[in-house]
Amino acid sequence: MSINCSLWQDNSMSVKHFAFVKFSEVTEQCFLLFTLILLTFLASLTGNALIALAIWTNPALHTPMYFFLANLSLLEIGYTCSTIPKMLQNFVSEAREISREGCATQMFFFALFGISECCLLAAMAFDRYMAICSPLHYATRMSRGVCIHLAMISWGVGCIVGLGQTNYIFSLDFCGPCEIDHFFCDLLPILALACGDTSHNEAAVFITAILCISSPFLLIIASYGRILAAVLVMPSPEGRRKALSTCSSHLLVVTLFYGSGSVTYLRPKASQSPGVDKLLALFYIVVTSMLNPIIYSLRNKEVKTALWKTLGKKSNLI
């Protein structure tokens, strides 16, 4: 059903409300996707919350690696909570509208948590590099203060980029159409609705993607190149196995997150399509957020032990 944008324009003829395009006219398809995403969302929320809680409540895990992992879990919670609840509503409700202010708020928090995660994953790679390639200096170079500063920088960069991109895009006029052909207020689908020339905004999004996606990814690849070289010359097979197990978990998360993000924001405009963008969005928001706690908990003995202890304490209180 087409939306009459003229009902949502003020005297300046700029759209003040948007509406998300209905996923499908077949009710069963919408309900099926709603159920799958809801279950995945609940699993992601529960898993990330448990990991963060287990790390904060277990002194044995108060180390740089787990400090960053707890921050990653908090980012994943914010990342999913900023997009999925509205997405779920749109699957089962005819009221798919969102105000201009609400759309800008969603975009800001999506960019904040997404960019912060890009930076944090790079910090996690640097931590693993220092632990394996420079173990004698690890305690001093990755002190608590250094870790806190790296986390603050990650969150700060996300906040600055989120504010900048959101303000830059929503300073434009939107004259219609007002239907967002996406699951949430992502940068490129909203930019496609703006009036006039948006080439500067598109260039800003591309440059931001280069700086905040490609650059951290290259740093991670460089770090793991050095790590692999160091691991291969380790005399202890057990040491090699433990180092590769820890790093492979991080590499899997990095590949899933950066891979889907790079395809979304760095591929040529001519090859972009709403269908592919929606599929990628479901992958890097819904799927990766659920996989992160599974990957880190199932492949990490310390995290599994801490989770069981935390769950045991909760059951005793009940």
C-alpha cells in the first residue's frame, strides 16, 4: 500500500515522517520472519548479557582480553536493541511509521554501536598481538589504564561518527517518497530519499566506511599476520594450540562482521539493491550478534566456567 507523503509535510514541504515498506503481503511470511528474528534477538540478548555479567562478576576474568569481550557484548546489546524492536513491530503491525526525529535517533545509535564495534575489534586484535608477540611487556603495555583508554576511544569514535553522519544526512530536505525500503533507518536507504544532489553525503559515507571499516580491518590482518608468524615458531604444541584457538574465535567474529559491513557500504552504487541490502542487514545485525556469544563461550573454557558459576549463583538465589 502506497503512503501519501503529503500528509506528513509541513509548510517547508519537507517530510517529517517516514514509513517502512511492508516486507511481504503474505501474512505467513511476515509472521515466520518475525518469529525467527525474535528468537534470535532473545538468544543474542541473553547470551551477550550473560557473558558481560560473568566477566564483571568473576575476578579471574578481569584481564584485558575479557575486558574487551565484555565491552563487545555491551555493544552487541546496544546494536541489536537500537534496530530489532522496531523491525519486529513492522513485521506484524500496519503502523510502520517513524518520525524524522525517531529515524535520526535510530540512525545515530546504529552508527554509534556499529563504528564502536569496528574500533573495539581492532583493539582486541592489538591485545592478542601484544599477548603473543610481546609477552614480557604485556602487563605494562596493556595495563588497566591502557585498556580503559582504548575502550573509551572506541566508544568516542563511534559517538563522533554517529553524530556527524546523522546530522549531515538529516540536514537535507526529504520531499518524498517517504517510504524506507529497508528494515531500519540505515544511512544509504535514508539518503536515497533526500531531495537534490546527495553526492557529497554519499562520498562522506564511503570515506567513513574506508576509515572505520577498512582501516581497522587492515590493522587486524596485520596484527594476525605477526601473530601467526610468532605462533608457528612456538616450541610448545600446547601453547600453539591455545593461541590459535583464542585467535581463531576473534578472527571468525571479525570475518563475519567486517565482511558483511564491507559488502554493504563499500560496493559500487550501481550494484546496490534493496533486497541484497536487507539480507546483509539481517546477517550483520541479527546473525552475527547471536553468533558472537556462542563463538566466544563454546571455544573458551574460562568463559564457559564463569558462565556456569554465574548461572549457579543465580539458581541458588532463586
